[in-house]
Amino acid sequence: GAWRSTPRPTVATMLLGSFVGMPLGLLVLLHAPQDALRLAVGVASIAMAAAIVAGASLSLPGRRGEVIAGFISGALNTSVGMNGPPVVLYLQERRLPPQAFRAALSAFFLGTNIVTLALLAATGVVSVDAIVLAAAALPCVLLGSVAGHALLPLLSADTFRRLVLTLLVATSASAVVTAVARIVQ
């Protein structure tokens, strides 16, 4: 299954980088304007995805690239709650098979989100109500994971990569639109 497909050394290195980046993101969360940050992250993510589609290479190979992607992701997770783009783009560049890609993201997001939630709760940024709401959403997350696992064999590697980039651009565009709407208000 998914656990056997997980590129564990890659995920472990990215997690290490993310844990180092999280305190920086927490400082940004406590002191910087969130909507401006979301706008910047959204625009940068769309630009990076477009560059990948155009054939540009954005990542650094090996452990250094993994640490940098993890660090940026950790900082983004604790600051704007948008940790996906750096690791999605990094793993996309590595051209992992779809099962390994999905497994790496699942393991990475599980680890980073648990630590981020603990940091946000410890600093009082997240309320008990928000934690209860997140816990209530877990069955839907698990259902989505099972559905994704079942659908994965139906996609070719190229279709999977295009779908990943499309979803990344869509979520980034949503962040841009939301940030601009809040800034304009």
C-alpha cells in the first residue's frame, strides 16, 4: 500500500526542514499582515506551476532541495496555513510515480499538520473550538484519502501530474482571489 510507496528519506528530510521553518512562520503569523502574505504565496505558486508547465526546472536536487522545500513549507504552514505549494512543486519536479508522490504528501502533511496544530494551540492562536472542528473533519479527510487511493490506479502518470498542477494552480488562484477581496474591503 501507500506506506510501502513512501520515499521515507525524502519525507524525513522535508519534515526536518519544515520543523526548522515553523518558528519563523509563527513569528510572521503573529506580526505580519496575513492577506498580503497569502497574496504573495498564491502568486508565487501560480508562477512556479506555470514555469514547470513551460519546462523550467525550479528545484535543487538531493537533500538540499528537500530541506529548502520543507523549510518553506513549514514557515508557510504556521504563517498562512498554505504549506502545499513548495513540497508539491518539489515532488512534482522529482517525477515520482503517482503512488509514491501521494504517499509522500500524505506522510509529510500528517507530520507537519500535527506539529503546526500543537504550536498554534500552545501559543493560543488556535482555540479549543477550532481543534474540535478540525477533529470533526477527520472522517471526511479519511474518506477523501480512501477515494483518492481507489482512483489513483485509473490515472496515467502524465494525467496525474497535470491534475496535480491544475489543482495547485486552482488552490493558489483561490488564495489570490480571497486575499485581494480582503485587501480591497
